[in-house]
Amino acid sequence: GAGVSQSPRYKVAKRGQDVALRCDPISGHVSLFWYQQALGQGPEFLTYFQNEAQLDKSGLPSDRFFAERPEGSVSTLKIQRTQQEDSAVYLCASRRQGGGTDTQYFGPGTRLTVL
Amino acid sequence: AQSVTQLGSHVSVSEGALVLLRCNYSSSVPPYLFWYVQYPNQGLQLLLKYTSAATLVKGINGFEAEFKKSETSFHLTKPSAHMSDAAEYFCAVIFATNKLIFGTGTLLAVQP
């Protein structure tokens, strides 16, 4: 079946612009995660949804970052007033179950470059 | 704090040689451990995971890893490297929360 998809794959924004990144999880997957991967680093957790409920947003770096999953399927990560330090690859992952150690399946990521 | 350490940001091996990528974790409780591989411009793909069953875990593409509690390690090995193994490898853990905590990654180069 289809995997996790993300769009756009590449995004260039001018400093101060707002951006929206989309994630389409594997159909039927309950859990959805967002991670940020800076150049040369491992991914870092941003936020976690179980269905439409955002259960953990402890990794969001500032109040400029906002994520939603209104119908428990597609999710959008929005970054307001982008800054150069927001440049990174944003990875989305989905998991079949609501909890536990079930595998997280990752999308290809969105590479955001803020000029 | 919970953390994962990957020793060696770059590892180079010859084709056919043993691959050994190191991962150590810090935790006061047994963790769940994962190895992911990332090819250029692609997402992360799960190689294998340890969830407190057998300590020797076999994964895809001939990789395996052994959980050693006494050494707090979960090193990744493959007996014979192939050119297609060239990629970046990430060790990760889940503790009490749902989120994966990743190491900084090891870039594996395979020389012909």
C-alpha cells in the first residue's frame, strides 16, 4: 500500500513568510508524528497526534510553530514568520496503533530553506 | 536525561568487509531500541527494532544488532558490506513516551 507522503518536497521561503507543510499518513494509522532534522543532525521530535488529539507538543521550538490534524488523518505543520534557523527537513511519521513500540513509518520529508 | 550516543559520525569500510556501527544509550529503565537507515533525499526506513524479546535482533538487508544491557549498547553489524549499504544510519530509543529520540547519525561509506 501507499506509504507516508509529504508535500511539498521542497520549499523556499523568504524570512518572515508563513509556510504550511502537509503530511498524508498511511491510511488507518492512528498516530502521527512530526520531527525536525537540521543539517547533519538526527531528527528531533516536534509533536504527536493520536487521531485528531494533539497529545504532545513539547518539541515545538516556539509559538510560531503550529500543527493540526482536524479529522484524524491529514496533518499540517504551519510555521509563521519563518526565520533562518527554521531551515531544516521536516519529517512526518505515522504509526498504526495509538501507543507502544509499533513501528513509525516515515515520509520523504519537506526540505525548508528560509532565505 | 534520556539520550543516545552514536560513536563515529563517519565510518568507511571496503566492500565485503564487516560493518560495525556503534550505539549506546542512557536509561534507568529498559528502553526500546531502533535502527533506521536514510538514503539521500529519502525518509527513514526501519532496519530493525528491539522490544525486550530476543537480545539478538535480525533486520532487513542482512543487518543485525545485539542488545547488551550490561554495556548499555545496541551496536549494528553486517558481516559483508555491499555498495548499496552506503547511507546514513540512525540509532533511536523510545522510553516512557511515544517519541523517538535519535542519535546524531553515522554516515557509512563503502569503498569498492
